[in-house]
Amino acid sequence: MSMTIAITRNVPNRFDGFINSCMHEIAPGVYAAPKMKKSVRERLWRVLLDWSELIPEDGGVVLLWKSPKAPSGLGVRVLGWPKKELVEYEGMWLTFKELTQSHDSDELEKLLTSKEPPFDKDDPTVDQF
């Protein structure tokens, strides 16, 4: 059993009602279950998958739980929003999104090639360990 969190956005009321039947709604659209069995989580997800065609373009559900086998120890399932791709990289989850015309590729290129200023050990704003 592990802590499970579900987050909904702009979904039909049946989604929130069903999730609320097995988890606590701690904020609008945010649900938590401190100890949810894997079988319950899988059943919850199967029902949400069956209803997924009802999710509008700007809506969705994200389900998160502790999973030692998953990257970063975090199991993640997404229906609909957010429109980002999750990529496992060296044992961590990263979000991937293609660059669009709104991104300034020249600025990004400069950031990639720029060098960081040297570390100033006397800088009072930097925590010393």
C-alpha cells in the first residue's frame, strides 16, 4: 500500500465523484489516499480509462503513487492533459515538449554555449555547506 494522489482538471462530474468514493478530496480536483492497495489503484485506473473518451480537449487526470520500480520512485499515469511527454532518463522522469515558433532558438543556443560565472565563495547569498 502506498500514498496515491490524483489530480483532475475540467473533467465531467462522474470522474470527480468516482475518485472521491475511494480517495479524500483535499483541494478542488486534488485527491489523496494515504494507503491505497495496488488492486484498488488499478481498478480506479481501469474505470477512468473506460470513461476517457468523455474527457474534453483541455481536461485530464494525473495519477501518482510511490513505486520503487519506477523512475524517481514515482509511478505516473496520465489521461488527457497535460500535453507533455514523460521520458525516463537515467532513473528520473523528465518532461519533454517540442520547441515551437514561440521559443527563441537563438536565445536557447546562446544559453547552451554560455559559460557560468565562477563560483564566489564569499557571496553571502550562497549557502555554505
